[in-house]
Amino acid sequence: MPTAHATALTVDHVASLYARPLLDLVHEAARVHREHHDPRNVQCASLLSVKTGACPEDCSYCPQSAHHTTSVEREALMDVADVTSEARAAKERGADRFCLGAAWRGIRDGEGFDQLLDMVREVKSLGLQTCVTAGMLDAGQAERLREAGLDYYNHNLDTSREFYDEIITTRTYDDRLETLRTVRDAGLSVCCGGILGMGESSDDRIALLHTLATLDPAPESVPLNALIPVEGTPLENRPRLPWDELVRAVATARILMPQSRVRLSAGRDALSDEAQALCFLAGANSIFLGDTLLTAANPGPNKDAALLAKLGLRFEAEASRDDRDDR
Ligand code: SAM
Ligand code: DTB
Ligand code: SF4
């Protein structure tokens, strides 16, 4: 049964939030954030591309699509032992979640999937939260992932239904919604968000936020990516998203999905400290930690540690250690 909140939410309501004077919107989002979360904590996830490039999908933003010629080199599925040592290193840097990304259209049963399941088991046994993003999957595969110790499955809606066809033609918006339903039905937590700055209008951003917030229940994690325009992709010349649009989207997401983690995801490499500070104030409470996302640049752990320290924020993994020490 859909909840009252999910069914009652209209696009007009989302649009009216999104259009509020920026600082009023941030103020309201900060209030909601403080009501539901410890505002000092920033959850840190680390990403690893376990199978890179040569993807059959034609997502126009993605450097890993076989339809575009980029500097990304194709790499076969990684060894489980190498993945485990990367995960251990990420934990030492302060990550509490480790996300395995595979440039697949979807999961196929067989050796590769068995290997991915082993990776999940190993990462889980290090005491990290686990996340996988590997495209479409069926109910049996979702179930096996859960049994292997998977906590989250990431699958993004990317944009509004209306703008979607301008970005991807090899699978549909309904395919994406169906995958999300399969993930949810298997009892996995959902990580689902989108990309801003691909040339979409504010109405598209509003529609994306409305769709995310009316998934029932709302995703536990909402990654908001600012497009990284990668050379060789059809979106290579898109201008970077203006910072205030990102702040607006973060704040609106926080108000609409008060309990969720809102992750300031790709594109932080081009954001100033000040813009990121506003995003944290507006309710972002998760980032990707590390020098690289899947293939593209990220600020890196030292820069992030310095930024969080400056803002009086802390890695959530450290917060739980501090709280234990206080007892
Ligand atoms: N193949 C799987 C899929 O599409 O679900 C998983 C990997 S895919 C690279 C994961 C997500 O990365 C995409 O859904 C997209 O939101 C994000 N992404 C890819 N390229 C990006 C870029 N250039 N800028 C921002 N986000 C990007
Ligand atoms: C998400 O929403 N963003 C991450 C993660 N989920 C898998 C990926 C960002 C990828 C940016 C481009 C790259 O590194 O290739
Ligand atoms: Fe493939 Fe995912 Fe990139 Fe699309 S976003 S081309 S599905 S790796």
C-alpha cells in the first residue's frame, strides 16, 4: 500500500518548494535535516569499478559506453582478492560503505555473477556496508545478492521520464522502475538518484525529484550527481551545472525524503568548498570518498578530510567509534 505521504505529493508541490528563494529553501531543508539526522555526520562511501568499459548501453553521459570513444580502457572483471584489498584500504581511509560498479547492461547468471557474489561476501566480512551497481537484474539474482550479504543496490533513474529518451535509447524508464521494484521486493535497500546538468530543464529536475520521492518507500540513499562532461561522450561540451541548482536540488530532496541519505555524488571535483558547504547545510549527508569515482576524478581523501574538519563535520564511521568511546 502506498503511504499517505507518497500518494499526496504532487508535482506542483515539488515545483513550489524548488522555486522558493534559495536561502529560505536551504533554511527549511536544514531544519528538516536536523530533525532527522545528526547534522555533524557525513557518511562516506567508496566506489570501485570492478568491470570497466565496453558497456552495450548508450547512456550519453557515460565514458564507459561502447557507443562512445573515450580514454577509458576496457578492463575485465577484477579478481576477488584485489577487490578485497581495495575495500580494506577504503575502510582505513574512513569509508563505511563500499560500492562495486560493473559496466554491464544487466547481470547475467554464470561465472561473472558468481565472482561478484564472492566480492560481496568478502567486502561484507570486512565490516563494511555493501552496495552493487550492475544494471538490470531479475528476482533470483537480487535474492542471491541479498543472501551473499548485499545491503544496497544502486540503480539511478537519471532524469525525468520526459527527458530520458534524449539521454538513453537502449533501455526505457519503465525498465528502470521495474529493476527498482525487483530490488525492493528482494528486501534490499535502494540507492537511487540521478544526474543534473545534462541539458534538462528545471521542470525535468522537479519531475525527477517527484518520482524519487514517490517511490514507495522512498530510496534509502539518493545520489545526486552533477554531470562530469567527459571528452568523447555526446555531452562533452555541456557546461558544468551552476552550483545554486545543485543546492536547490539537494535541499528539495532533503525536504521530500527526510529520512534518506542524500549523497553529493559525482561532480564535486568542480565545486568550491563554499558550494559544498551549502549543500551540507541543505541536508547532504553522504559523499564518495577517494581519488576516483568509477573512472572520473573525485576530490580525494585528504581534501575531503580537510573540508569536513573546516566545517565541523565528521566521517560517520569515526562518529560511531567516538560514540562507543564515550560510553
Ligand atoms: N551500469 C550500471 C548502471 O548504469 O546502472 C552501473 C554503473 S553506472 C556508471 C552508475 C551511474 O553513474 C549512472 O547511473 C549515472 O547516474 C552515473 N554516471 C555515469 N557517468 C556519469 C558522469 N559522466 N557524470 C555523472 N554521473 C555519471
Ligand atoms: C552514482 O549515482 N554515482 C556513482 C555511483 N552511483 C555508482 C557513479 C558516478 C560515476 C561518475 C563517472 C565515472 O566515474 O565514470
Ligand atoms: Fe553502461 Fe551504466 Fe555507463 Fe550506461 S551508465 S553506459 S549502463 S556503465
